[in-house]
Amino acid sequence: MFTRTRPQDAKKSVSEMVSLAKGDPISIEWIAIGIYKLFLANDMRSSQVENRFWNRVSKTDRCWNWIGATNRYGYGKMMIDGRRELVHRISWRLAKHREPRNCVLHHCDNRRCVRPDHLFEGTKSDNALDRHSKHRDAVGVRHGRYTKPERTARGVAITRSKLDEEKVKFIRDNYQTIRPYKIAKLLGINYTCVYKINKGETWKHVGV
Ligand SMILES: [Zn+2]
């Protein structure tokens, strides 16, 4: 290694410059000690994370329940290095010593549970099937169509739609005076469509 500062060394990092200035080259031992300290710090940190995790778990005969913060879906959450992580995934990782490759699902259907033998790894479709078999799909007022109505395409937002709001209003205004099948023919749509629009079964968002 270098023992003397040369012009091309000006671009080197501060620590390298310091060691060059001291005439003390960076040795293999220093690198080894650095790596060892890094591992030690990492180990300390992961044991702190483990402590923080287990301090918020209350074990019962069946489930081990998370008593810390939860997200709006009822799953336990914890901050690690500024990242929000789901605690059942942390538990799975601690038990298996590796990152879950897929979703981590609950056998016990208890979202707060972190007991490793109540958890299993599955794909997103497994998750959907599991949720469906347990009748936990979001339906009614919990369904996305209600919670986030702006995400459902309606009326003219559906690009293949043959109608627009004006035509819908036309159908509703003239249903009594023009025969429905004539309206259908005029607009190039099915009779049933006309009937449903008039009844307010479809195109509900355009005032009936
Ligand atoms: Zn459980």
C-alpha cells in the first residue's frame, strides 16, 4: 500500500487520506476488525429488534397475540430501521431464519397471532382462497366498490360503452312515449339494456 501522498491520491476518501498521512497503510487486520465490528453491531441490533418484538407478545394456550400497534386491517406492525413491517412476517423470519418468499398466512385466522406454528407461507392466490374459504372477503360496505367508488369504472369511463349520459337521460325521458324496442334500435343497443336503464338497475350514477 501507499506510504507517501501523491497527486493521484487526492481523490481518495478521508479515512484513506488519514492513513496515508500517518504513513500507516490500511492493513488486512484493520479491515478484519472493521468487518467484525460491523457484524457485532448488526447482531446487537437484531437482538434489540427481537427484544422489542417479544416484549409486545402475549402468549396464550392457543395463539400468541401481538399487543403492540396494528394497522387498519388488524395486523400487528412494528417499525424496523424506519420501515413498517408486519409482525407475523417478523415472527416467521425469526423462526425460519430466512425471508418469507410469499405471503405469510394464518392457520388460526387471528390477525394478531405471531405463533410460528400458526403461520404458513402461501401465494397471493392461496391468500385469496384462504380468505374466501373462511368467508372473510370484503363484501357489502367493506367492498372496494363502496370504500373506493372512484376506482370502479362506470358509464362513459368504460371505453366499450355504447351509451353516454345524454343517451341514458333520453331513454329515461322517453320510455313512456317511445316503445322501448324502438329506443333500443335507435341507439343500437339491446332491449333489456333499455329496460334496465329505465328501472335504474344500470347507470345508477346518472340520476334516475
Ligand atoms: Zn394463532
